[in-house]
Amino acid sequence: MTEFLQHLVNGLSLGTIYALIALGYTMVYGVLKLINFAHGDVYMAGAFAGYYVAGALGAGERPTLPKALAVTLGAMVICGALGFVIERAAYRPLRERPRLTALITAIGVSFLLEYGFQLEPVRGLPVRFPPGPSPTYFPPLLSLGEPIELLGVSIPWIDVIGFGVAVALMVALQLVVFRTRFGTAMRAVSFDARTAGLMGIPVDRVIAWTFVLGSALAAAAAIISASRLPRIDPLFGLMPGLKAFVAAVLGGIGSVPGAMVGGLVLGLTEEYVAGYTASSWRDAIAFAVLILVLLLRPQGLLGRAHVEKV
Amino acid sequence: MRPTRALALIAAAIALAACEKKQAPQPPAAAAAPAVGPAAGAPIVIGHVGSLTGDDATFGLSTEKGISLAIEDANARGGVKGHLLKLVSYDDKGKSEEAAVVTTRLAVDDKASIILGEVASSRSLAMASKADDFGVPMITPASTNPAVTRDGQKVRPYVFRVCFLDTFQGLVMAKFARETLKLSRVAILRDVGSAYSVGLADEFLARFRALGGTVVDDQSFKAGDQDFKAQLTAIRGKKPDGVFVPGYYTQVALIVRQARELGLRQPFMGGDGWDSEKLFEIGGRALDGNYYSNHYTPEDPKPAVQTFVRRFKEKYGSVPDTMAALGFDAANVAVDAMARAGDLSGSALRDAIAATKDYPGVTGGISIDAGHDAVKAAVVLKIEGGAPRLAATFAPEAAVAVPPSPASPAK
């Protein structure tokens, strides 16, 4: 029983990361019907942004709460800007082209980030950028105490904080989407971009801000993830990006609660498969679950055919 | 992407050229290897293949430093047979396929007389057949998997190593766990994608059982994994006395950290793949109280070791790890063989390396046996206060533990 509960805790903390990344996929898909394959690499860039901000603030040597917040917000702002630039430079010029063109461009942007970050550091910069292909180690942002012991289950503080932050961000996003003018505009663009434009909604600006929001959430996910597992490298966004895409589809792409549920289901499935069978089965079974869900419910767990998409 | 693609194209072209050569009537070894070595005045090229970037970058970087030091020494003595030595080092990025490609490049383009590397067994395995094909002797400083110097049952003619085998290393850790630490129930966590990890885990498992211990769990992971909590939670449920993790330092450090977070306080044990200063940088205090087997310790009071450590520190500003020491030894064995060989052809160098007897290396006396392996002692290190300290020394073959001498600073 203890083992079962421990897997539950581990799986939730893993699923939280997937859920936060999945939100970016889901939002962009909602407004543009574009699978933004560069999103996993934006997540990677978020971890490095946090790493550089932490270095500049000296957060690694003397961790304090204000510094941790500054690092997280700094990474979110940098990543939001990156999302804005990617949309402006790579996707907007192709807006009227066939969807396949945008998809291939997304893969191109993904490679650009992955291999650009692997280049030799530029001389003369105050920091080592690009970081190069060898792994870098993310500094601890908070000096947390011993894990909580509950019924023999150990719960690290970082998982508690990560889960709390993730839930708060998702609630905030849900409020933005359903309670603000911007959210209304987003839903209108998602429903029918052309008509929304005719009604006076600035479609391009709404799309740009959607990228900014999604990328900032990916940065938050990256900071939480890097605090748990400090090894970061230019390719480490690849797998989480793919898994988060699966999570978004599993939950129903276009749906914010769906991304959350999809992420958690995927995280828990992986954890239980790896814990009770062999870790080599982890990905195979996680993807088999995806196929099964899509066969039975093609719209995903929480996706509906005719609801307003985000 | 573009340089990678260009490289792949060049590699394909080279591979094609190599294939064409193979179809020529004479044996491939004779086709590719220069008959008499470099022209008068030209340097002798020593090739090195290592992971200079990637997950286990310190392996390649340390080995390269050790090799450079040895080559500098040889050049200071006037080189070999009137030629100076030149090191050509290529990065394999920690990938087996890349290691095979750059080995071909060293043999064909750079006309390397001897190739040193890799230290990781999976990558040495990828290089070994190339060394045989091109007839260029290859000395691996640290690959411990028995298969590296074998082609099935046959010994590979051009492949040598200057370190002990996993059969011995597995026995050492099994004996240490069973007899010194008095553990009876042990779990294993192995990297299923690594020849080194699987081989060492199998050896340990067989030896530990033979000594009367029980293996309560055998979990696996893959290189590149970040999250090991699922496997560690399963292991925790089996309540072992200790956990054997034969992996490379990056994963090991993450594994031990996550284990401590899950409340696993049992000792973790591993092999020479743990040895890197990065292990302590990533793992921090979580590593204290764990053990690993190794080829040498920089604390060894022997003058040869202390001289090497002092010179290495002067040049590079850090304490040489095991890969640096073995890289130094491998390069010295290569230089020694070149001096003894009749000429610098691949076959003459091969015979000279095979005849190496009692070469006084930093990591112990090196004699190449009939299987092209070295028979050497091993040490077991205990991590205390974020640094490895000598815990036991095991003589070769018999694997009888010798307690550390009072002169050594072990506590």
C-alpha cells in the first residue's frame, strides 16, 4: 500500500510537468489549429533562462524565496518573449499558407533551438551562451527541508510546491480564458478567426499573446522540473515535449482542464508501469493508453466536439 | 544541422572508400596501414576517441588530459625513433555510431599509428571492429566489458586494454558487499542500454549469489532518463540492505539524490563509471556513505602516483580522476611499445603492445595477457564529506581484501 501511494505521489509530480507543458500545445492548437512542435524546446529554453537568471542573482549560492520567485518570473518573461518572437518570425508570415507548411516550420524552429543551443559559447558574452551540448546543472532555488513523511510515503517539498504552483497557474489560465476580455477574444478567434477579425478583434495580437502565455507556462514547468531533476541540456525538452503533446491529445486538445487531466493520467500511467513492470515498458504502455483512449473517445477525455475551444 | 549533415556525408564517403579498399585483393589491414610509418621529420600521429561533450563528457576530457601529459613527456625525451608525437583527438559526443565514424577517420585520413579510446565499453565495442579492419592497434584505457577485446571466442588481434575486467570488478564489489559490509539482501538498478552496465550487473549478481547473498530486485533504466523514482520506489518496497548501481556518474548522481529523497538510506554501490568530479557536483551530500570500485586512488602514497597527481595538478589545476590516470597509462604503454617495435607498421606495433610486461603504470603494473587484457588490482572507495576515500584494496585474481595501510589518509 505504501508503495502504491508513493507511486501516486511520484506520478502526480511527473504529471504536473506534462500538464503545464500540455497547456501551451492546447492553447496554440485552439487558436491556430497548429501543433507547435517547437514547444518542448521552448520549455528547454525556459530552464536555461532560469539557469542564467539564477546565476545573475546568485540564487544558487544563497537561495531565498524572493530570488526563487524572481528566477521563475524572469524565466517566464524571457520565454514569453521567445514565444512572441517565434510566432512573429516563423508562423505569422505563413498564416495564409496550408497548415502543413506551418507544421514543417514548427519542426524547423524546434531543430533551430535544439542545435542552436548546442553551439560553442559566443566569446565576449557575460554568460556561457549558447550552453553547448554537455549537460548543465540547475542550482537549487530554495533550501527545502527533509521530505514530509506520511504513512511511510515520503513527499519532497519541491513536489508539493510544484503541484501547488501548477494548479494555481491552471486556475489562473482558466480565469483568463473565461473571465476576461482577452479570453473572450481568444475564444472568438478559436471559434472562427476570420469572423472574429471582421468583428474588430485584433486576431494577430490575440494569437501573439496566446504564444506568450503558453511559452511562459512552459518556462514555469521547466523551473519546477529542473528544481526536481537538475540535469538540463539542449535536447532535454524533446521527450517531455512529445509526452506533453500526447497528454494534450489524451485530455482533448483545445481544452485546458483536459490538458491537466491528460498530463496527470500520463504521469501516473508511466509511474505505475515503470514501478510494477519494467521501466522499458514505460513509454510503450503510455502510448498504448493514448491509442486506446483515442479509439474509444476520438475527441480525448475531456474534449467535446462543439465546445468553445481555448 | 548543416555541419552534422556535411559530416555524415563525409563519413559516408569515407566508409564507401573503406569498403572499396576492402574489395581490393590484398588484406584490408595492409591496404590501409602505412608500411613504415611517417616520413622523416613528420610527426607520429596518436589518435584519441572520447566523449568530449555529452552526458559523460568528463570521461573524454579527463582521458585526453592524461594522454596529453604522457605525449608531452615523450616529446620532451625527444619523441620516438626520431619522430615527435602528435595527438589528434576527436569527439564522439558519447555516441557509439560517432565513435565508429571518427575511428575510421583517424585510421584513413590522419594515418594514426595507434588509437587510444574509448573509455565507455559500448563505444569501444563500436571501435574495435574498425581497428581490426584497418589494422591500427587500439588501446582502450578504461573499457572493462570483457567483450571489448573479443570477437566471439576469438581475441581481436588489434585491440588491447590497460585496465581490469568487469569479471574482476563484479567479484570485488560482491565480495566487498558480502564480506566487508555484511549485506545479505541487495537490489540492482542497471542501464539496459549500456554494455558496461549490463555486464557488470550480471557479474555482480552471479558473484553475490555465489557468496550466499540474495538479489531481491533487478530494476532497469535507460541512458538519458531523468526520473528514477518509479524504480527506486519499487526497490524500497523490497527492503534491501544495499543497492548496486553500475552506471555512469550523471545518472548515478541523480539516482542517489532521488533515492535519498525517497528515504532510501541504504548504501549504494557501483563501479568505476562513478568516478568523476561531476558526480559530487550533481549529487552533493546525498552521495555520502556510498561505495564504488575503481582503478586507482589519487591518495595512493606510492611515489609514481604522487608525482603524477602533482604534475597533473600543476598543468590542469585539478586532481586527476581515474580516466585521466588510465589515459596517461594507456598513452605511455603505446609510447613504450612504439620504442620497442621494429618499425611503426600496425602489425609491428600490435606485437610490441602484446609483449608489454610489467610496465610501471600509475594505476599499477601493466602486463598484457593472452586475452589482450591487463591483470591489475582494484580499490574500493567510500564517499565521505563529498570526496572518495580509500576503503579497501583488492589484489588481482584472488580478490582478497587488504585493509588500507595506516599511512593512507582513509578514515
